[in-house]
Amino acid sequence: MSQNKSVWLHRALLGGAMLLGAGGAVAEYGLNMTQGVTEVSGEVYRLHMLIFYICCAIAVVVFGAMFYSIWKHRKSVGAQAANFHESTTVEIIWTIVPFAILISMAIPATKALINLEDTSDPDMTIKVTGYQWMWHYDYADEGVSFFSRLDEKSNAARQMNSGIDPASVEDYLLNVDNRLVLPAGKKVRFLITANDVIHSWWVPSLGWKKDAIPGYINEAWTKVEQPGVYRGQCAELCGKDHGFMPIVVEVMEQGAYDAWVAAQKATAQNDSPVATVVAAAN
Amino acid sequence: MSEATTHDAHDHHDHGPAKGLMRWVTTTNHKDIGTLYLLFSLLMFFIGGAMAMVIRAELFEPGMQVVNPHFFNQMTTNHALIMIFGAVMPAFVGLANWLIPMMIGAPDMALPRMNNWSFWILPFAFTMMLSTIFMDGGAPAAGWTIYPPLVLQTGDAFPFMIFAIHMMGISSVMGAINVIATILNMRAPGMTLMKMPLFVWTWLITAYLLIAVMPVLAGAVTMLLTDKYFGTSFFTAAGGGDPVMYQHIFWFFGHPEVYILILPAFGIVSQIIPTFARKPLFGYSSMVYASASIAFLSFIVWAHHMFTVGMPVAGELFFMYATMLIAVPTGVKVFNWVSTMWKGSMTFETPMLFALGFVVLFTIGGFSGLMLAIAPSDFQYHDTYFVVAHFHYVLVTGAIFAIMGAAYYWLPKWTGHMYNETLGKWHFWLSTITVNILFFPQHFLGLAGMPRRIPDYSVQFAEFNMISSIGGFAFGLSQLLFAYIVISTIRGGAKATDKVWDGAEGLEWTLSSPPPYHSFSEAPEVK
């Protein structure tokens, strides 16, 4: 099946399932999982669609039989009840067939999982630490580190009865003061932990989330070819401002990335590290 | 006790209940206690539902309008705790109390005084739980899974919550012991295990699950208590403890708990469908074996709730495969229900409508469950609204639809009055339509990237949240109709026959409607 056809098909299926006729606005509203921007996220997306189609097929068969029966085997159309109540053959068939279907799902799922968890041979490593309620990024090899918090405009608008229309704020609740910057085409390994309670680092376009747990250092990786800005949020309940600690990843070409690192280092030399931390904690 | 003494003791009593309020406080009668459980569960359903209305009101549109984020978290946490421990579980215990003695031909439950105690713990446990809302620091707000370290930041409410959970656990375990003792000791002659109605079977299995896992939960929350007040650090990394260990222990309770919430529902649906299809249940023994397999598998799948905590790949693979396996026995059940309908002679009274609604909508929840089992995709689904949609399909349109179906199915037997069929059908259709408007769009929200347990969201999620909230308010209002129908049926209505439904099979239908105070004072003969 071609890529376009499959996209069309899933939109038709999902759109059909929609209860309101939002029709043409399907893409805008976001009905489905993102295909993301990495090899891994694409693999996860295809796996998701595969299982979804298998479920749809099973649903058509099971619900089809059920609704046929409801239609034809009604007392009001004069149906007489049969008296059969067991069949070992049928029972064996409908145990083995689902089992075989499950194996066909498990094989691609196993491949995807092993690839997802393969954090070997990274080009660079970034340490991510969750705090109530902000993220800290540490580029260990470069000596660059900073906090990343909800941007001022979102923060003002999200206050109780602020009077600011969230729709007027660009990327409401999905924007930060300092973005995490990555070079394109490099395998980046993340070491993820937390300082207070459990958080979870999630950018849907990268295809995974990983919990940030105090006392644990979890590993994850990504490799984004396409420069761009990708947004996500904390995905583990971490207290009152859990909904207000977004993640923004900006992927740059190598040259731009190098310039960004140099600029960061220059700033870091001007501000003492203590001042940076104190400013961030405010 | 000799025959003569029994007669002497009984001759001077009329076997009727005591009068007034004390009847309910001191009762040891399985029907009275069943009624108490069911009415308590209905009350909790509305309290938990009111909390859900607060949640949906805040999520109606982007921005913070109704409650502050901390109170929002208190609502999500308590909504779940009350619905699980206060609404669904007591409803099942109430049904077990009413039905198990009548279904197996017994006069009452085996341990009537303990039965009284296990009910009367609950109002106190939930009063304490709800009172935490007014305490300094508010009610617990760390989610119903009460993960440390976050839950250790709870204010004065913390020890009250732990104690309330202990009381709920004690109540459940005592209820479970009673069910097992009754089923294993008090069956009428000829009622062999493999002749028991499926509702009795699923409850027997559920009772064993309860006894196995409620103490595990009690242990986990006690460790939280000592971590906070007695200087231990079971779950505190700084003291050498492990926050992930809490999750392992919690979900070792939590996953069997999920089946505690659904197995009796399977039993109910297996009673209702044959009645209205006028055909015996297809594959009775495979239903029993499937229930037992599901119960066994529930003990070895817990970490699928924790795919993102950073387990070794081998662990993730094991829990993924084991979880996928659950689809096999669950599938067998759905196929059996459809085969029971096949070539039947079906009618569609309200209990049957709820049972059919259950089969379709629970299966949809099962499909999303299968999707969640796939570990790599779960890295995207986990902790999003996709999960919220999934478990509300299996719990609301699964467990609660089955409980409502059971209420319509047995209410004429219990009260001696028929409910209003037209209103019952209205209740079914209103509930079914609105519950789908409420939860179906949440699949889209989750896939599009909306995390769960957030009080405010990016504007791209606005439309589906508004649709979901409208569905939520309408679903909530529709349930007032249910309360009205139940209360008016208790108070009066057309006289119900003993058999009530012309396709009904089983010992409970041989008793009068309403049944005598002591169900079977002489054991019936089961062929």
C-alpha cells in the first residue's frame, strides 16, 4: 500500500468514527498519532497503525456477526431459539486464530522495541533533570547547562481568570524560555533523572517518553535529520504545575548548532553559574 | 444442633426484619446488607460523578476558570478512588450478597455478622476520605496510584487517606472471605461447581484475587506511612530506597484489581444474554476456564503500567507478551457471548440493551488495551488521554454498564415491582450516546499528544475537550434518571411475576418476588 493511500485510508476510518462532522478539518484537530521526525517515531507510528487496522478487522467480523444476529435472530421477526451450547472445534479455532494474530503483532513490536532501547554509540550526551516544575539540560561535553521553563506569556495567561485568551498566545503552554537545542543528523543520548518527584520527558515527534525518576538515570536516544522545532510536555503527574512544564526541542544544522554552543559558552562565562541557578530558581 | 432445638428456637419468631433504623444497623441478613451496599454504591457514584463534573468543567475550554490546579488534582485523585473503591467494588459486593445465596440455594451468607461489619466499615472509611478535602493542604492530589515521592508532599490528609485505604481493604477482604465460605460450603445438594451460574463462578475467582492483592496494597501504603512519619526510606532514593519499587508493588495489586472490577461484570453479562436470547450460554466450561486464565495472567502483567520507567528490554518484552496473551481468554468470552445470541430468539428489554452495550463498548476498550500492550507504541500512548479513554471504556461502559444491567435485571425480583420499561430504555440510550460523546474523542486527544491529569491544555486540543465535556455533563444528568427509576421501582410499580423474564433460568427465579427474608430455608434439589 502506498504511503498516501494508507494516510487516506486511516483518515477515512478515523473520520468515519468521529461523532461530529468535523470533516475536512481532520488534520488541523489532530486525530491520530504523529508520524514524528525520527526513524523510531515512524516505526512506532506504523506499528500503531498495524495494530489499529487489525483491531478494526476483528471488530468488523465480531460486531458484524453480532449485529447480523441481532437483526435476524429476533423474537419479533419470529426467530425460534436453537439449543446448541458448545462446540470444542469452534472453541479451539477461536483460541488458536487470535494467538496467531498476536504473534504477527509481537514480531514487529519486538523489533521496534529493541531498536528503541539501543542507546549504544551516541555522538553526544545530554543530561535531562526534572524539577517541580521545570527542566534542566546539561550538555556534559560542552560545559553548557541551563533551566527551561514555561514562557512568560503562557504563564500570564494560565493564571486563574487571567482575562487573557489562550488562543491569542502563540504556542500556549507549549513554549519555553530556553529551548533544548540539538544538532541535526547526530545520535543524541539522553540521561534522564529528576531532583524531587517523578516526571516524564515526552516530545511526541521523537516517538517516545521516558520517566525522570529521583535516584535513577534512565537512558534514551534520538536522531533527528530534519531541522525544526518540536514540542512536548511533562507526562507524569508531578504536582500542581504538572501541566505547565513544557519541552521545546530545536534541531539545527551542525553549523548553526556550533554557533549556538559558542554563544552559550560566552554567556556562561559572563554570568557566574551561581547567579544562573538562583535566577532559574526564582 | 438437633432438629428439635432448631424448631423450638424458630417457632416464636416470624423471620421478618426488625423495625426502623436499627434494622439496617444491626442486620445480618444478606438481602438487607446487599441493599445497603448497593445504595451506598449509588451514593458514591454520584459523589464521584460530581467530581468528574468539576474536572470536565475546568477542561471545557483552555485557560483556568473554575478551580486551581491543586484542587483539580484533588478531584482527579478522589474521583478515581471513590469510583473504584466506593462505587464499583461495593456494587459488586452488594450484588454478590443479594444473589449468591439465592443462586446456589442457600438461606443466607456463611458469615452474617462479619457481613454486617464489612459493610459498616465503608461509610466511615469514605467519610474520612472525603473529609480530607477540608484539611490543611487539601485532599490527596497525587493521583489514585499515590506514587511516591509526590504523595509524600500531601498535607494533613496523608495519614487519613492511608487509614481510609486500610479500612476499605479490610472491608473487601472480609467480603471476599464471606463469598468464598458461602460458595464452597452452602451450595444446595446437586449444585456442583460446574453447575454454578457464571456470576457465582466469576465472583469466586474475584474473591480469591481480592484476598491475594488487597494485603499487598495495604503493605504498600503502610510503607508510605512509615516513610513519611517514622524515618524509613523504602521509596526514598536519598535514603537508599527505590521509588520504582513502590510502582511494582502497587501494580502487583493494581492489575489484579482491574480484573476484580471486571470479572463480576463478565458474570452478570453471562447471566443476562442467555435469558434474552432464550438459549443456554454458549461454552459454559470455556467461560469458567477463561475467567480463571484471566485471573492467573493478571498476576504476571503488572509492569505494563510501567513501560516508561526504564526497565531492561527483557523485562519489557516479557510484560508485553504476557499482556498480549490476555486477549486470548478475553476474546473467547466475547466470541461465546456472540455465539449465545446466534440463532437465539432475542428480545431487547433494558437489561439486554445494557448487556449488548457492554459487549460492544467493552470490546472497544479491549482493543485499545491491546494497543496499549504493545510496548513501543505505549511509549507514545502512556499517560495520555488515550489511556483515559481506554480505562473509561472498560470501567464505565464495561463494569458500570454491567452493574446497571444487573440492577434492571434483578430489581423486579428484589422489589417485587417491575421498573418502567420506557424510562429504562431512555436511560440506556441516553447513557450510551452521551458516554461515547464523552470518551470517544479522548482517544483522539491522547493520540494527538494531550497528557492526562493536566488542568489546562494547548489550544489545539480545545474542540475535542469541549465535545467531551458536553458529553460528560449529559452523561452525568442521564444518571439522575437511573436514580429516579430505581427509587420509584422500590416504592411501587406493576407486580412482578416470580420468573420475571420468560427466558430466565436459575434458582433465584424459583423464589417469590420479592423473595422471602431467608432465601432458601429448605435446600432446593438441583438436578
